[in-house]
Amino acid sequence: MHTQLVVIGGGPGGYAAAFLAADEGMDVVLVEAEGKLGGTCLLRGCIPSKALLHVARVVSEAEEMQADWGVSFGEPKIELDKLRERKNKVISNLTGGLGGLAKKRKIKVVKGFAKFVDANTISLEGDDESIPAGKQVTFDNAIIATGSVPAMPGAFNIGNDRVMDSTGALNLADIPETMLVIGGGYIGLEMGTVYANLGTKVSVVELQGGLLMGADRDLVKPLAKKLDKLFEKRIFLNTKVGSVSKAGDDKVEVTFEGPGKFGSEKFDRVLVSVGRWPNTKNIGLENLPGVEVDGRGFIAHNDDLRTACPNVFVIGDAAGEPMLAHKANHEGRHAVEVILGHATTFDRQAIPAVVFTDPEIAWAGITEEEAKRDGVNHEVVTYPWAASGRAQALGRTEGLTKWLVDPESERVIGCGIVGPGAGELVAEATLAIEMGCEVRDITETVHAHPTLGETMMNAAEVFYGTATEVYKPKKK
Ligand code: NAD
């Protein structure tokens, strides 16, 4: 079989690339070892975790209602089978939809494991009937979109399903009485939030001195305060896990070495969320002349996602940080545009990041810490949500919206938000940064009242010292 484009991997990077290429008239083969489209994001990542975080949010809001507003719904009763079924239905609806869309676009989806034989051929492992006779496909161009897997360091990998990665945690085998989360990053805090709201006593151990170290500290502070309560003050920072071992049939014993916690403790379950490893082993990269991987396994490429083999591209988690579905999606589309010979660029400055905890944290463009580290001339303007009528009405005054502005050009170069819905609000900032907006463009845009979106405009007004609800005169 020969094709103009072979895409290896059917996640949000791979299927976006394959669909665009087909829409543009290319003949496309999409190889996906699992058969189902969606990748980690849809099948065992972003989407199922968001379904469970929705449930967590309703439970916590119901509790807040009772504590703060005098409205009581009683203790939640959780039917785990039904909850799991509903989450799985969300996945099957979406993966089924993608399969249908691939069919309509006449993309040949092959269920098999692809390996490069040379720069124009892949071999296919597997016995699915979708695999062509000869088990090989030759191609003009290839896009590697193989994604990543949860990192499971050897010391934690004790062959016991009580020690889970994110996939195991999303399977919701039970609601354990106690759970230790190793790693206070995106996954640990999102899944910790889910389990804690379902009734588990969650502890978090983090090697570094703070949670979510990639985010600005002022954004993390309100979240850390809330999690301290939700996790019952059991967040152990600057602490190393010494060992993990099986203790009887239903416990895992963990030893800690750190100022936050020392000694050992038993847990019903342990979630290991210490990062992800790119899937770049065993795909025959050694058969692609000049193609290199770095120490973490990311495939070297240029700004156009082209590897040392000019007809082979790499996108998404296999290409490098940030390992985010929306970055993969845009890279996939960019690679296809490059293959088609279109004039195209991909502006990396405006890739938003969202942590879907409660409150959510979101940022786009440069962070304050990056600006300080890299000596980027910047001014920071912040708007505390305590001044927002809508935040007051929601009882969520812990939020904060801030812009980073280049004081010379008055262009917005970064934005950070913490508060419920931050992940939605950051879209405005992403567009503003992408378009090279000046702060004035944001202040002159009429934002609906009363909304949390208004805080984007209000924070921008602070730059000129003219925000209506806060008194922060501009320094002369
Ligand atoms: P992460 O990089 O966000 O966090 C890992 C954390 O583990 C870090 O804080 C690190 O210091 C800590 N750590 C590492 N080794 C440790 C050890 N031995 N003991 C204790 N702590 C240790 O990684 P993650 O949470 O596993 O998520 C992986 C990737 O998946 C993220 O980088 C992100 O790109 C993606 N992701 C994104 C979202 C989202 O967009 N909302 C959600 C989940 C995952």
C-alpha cells in the first residue's frame, strides 16, 4: 500500500493532522495501535478526568452551599458503577464520533503498531484485518504523533495494582479510604481533587518546594490554601519517597525522607504522577538517517516540526514540552500546512496552560517567573477578584487576574488567572497575545457585566491606574 501521508498515532495531534490533510485532498493512512481514535487525551486523560472533576466540583459546591449559604443537600451517595459507566459513555461517544469522521473523510484507519523500515516505509505489527497484505505501507510524508505514557520510575513499579498511574486512577476501581499522590503537578492535583471529593483521605508528596512549579506562585497560593483544607493539611513538600512496597493484601507502605514528613506510612492506594515519557522507543527511529532523540526521548525537529529526514515530521508529546493536547493539535495542523507548501508559522508564545483544579489556574504567554528569569522587560498588573461583583456573588473572591505588559510597546505578553472558570477566561488572553494586542485594546473592549470575564478588562485598566473598583494610581 502506498499513501501520500501516513500519520502514526490517533490522538488529538494525529487525528487533527490526518483530518486536515484529508480535507485538503491528500490521501491519508492513520495508524493507531488501539484501533480507537482519541489517544491518551480522550481515552485516559483530559476528557475522563474532566468528567470526574465535574462530579468533584458539584460535590464541593454542595458542601459550600451548606457551610456558606445555609442550603443543605445532605451527604452525597456515590454509585461508583454508575459514575464509571457515565464517564465511559463520554469516552465512547467521542471516540465513536471521531471514527465516523475519519470514515467520512475516507481516511484509511489501520489498527497496528508502526515501525519505520526506512524514510519511506513503515512496517505494521498486529493481526487486525485493517492491516494491508505485506504488512507494509510506503509513504511520501510521515507524521510521528505517538504521544507519551505516564512515567513510572522503577522504584515505584512494584507490580501491584494498588500503585496506579493516571490510567489506573481514572479507572476508579474503588474509592479508597486513603491515597498517596506522588507528584504535585497537573495530574496529581487534578486526580487528588477527584478522589478527595469522592471521600478519600488524600495526601500529596512533592519533591520540590511548591506545588505546580511551572506556574507563578501568586496563582498557586489560593489553590494551595484550598487543597490544604481538602487534603487535610497532608501536602508534604521538599520530600522524597524512599521506597514503596506491598504491605499485606490491601495496603502499600511508603517511606518518606524530608522535612515535610519522615518515616513510613501505609496507604490503600498510591497514585504516581511524576511526569510523562514520550513514546519514541521501538518505532524504528534508528532506520531514519540523522534523526535524533534527546535525553528525555523527545525527537529533534526544526520550527516546522521537520526531523532530520525532510519528509518525516514529529508533533505533540513526542516532539517536546509542553505536553498538552491543544499544542499537539496545532502542531499537527502546522505540519500538514508545511507539507502542503502553505506559508505558515506556529506562534508558541500563546499556548495556554490550564490546571483544572478548583480553583482552576490558567496562563498564556510568558509567566512572571519566566520574565524575571530571562530578564524580559515587563510590568505586572493584577486585579483581585474580591473587587468583582460576580466573584462576590459566587463566593469565590480568592481569584486573581493579572497581565504582563511590555511597558515600552504596551503590548500584552502574558496573562495568569486563578479562580473558577480560569480555563475559559484565558482564551481572551491567548487571542490578545497572539494578535499582539496593546493593553488599551483590552480596556476598550466592552465586557459584559457582571461576569468574571470583566476581570480581564479591569486588570488591564490597572495598567493605566484607572480601574473603577480598585484604587491603584499609576506611579508617576
Ligand atoms: P508534572 O510534570 O505536571 O508534575 C510532576 C510533579 O512530580 C512535579 O512537580 C515534580 O517535581 C514531581 N516529582 C517528580 N518526581 C518525584 C518524586 N520522585 N517524588 C515526588 N515528586 C516528584 O507531571 P504530571 O502531573 O504527571 O503530568 C504529566 C503531563 O501531562 C504534564 O506535564 C502535562 O503536560 C500533562 N497534563 C496536562 C493536564 C492539563 O492540561 N490540565 C492535565 C494532566 C496532565
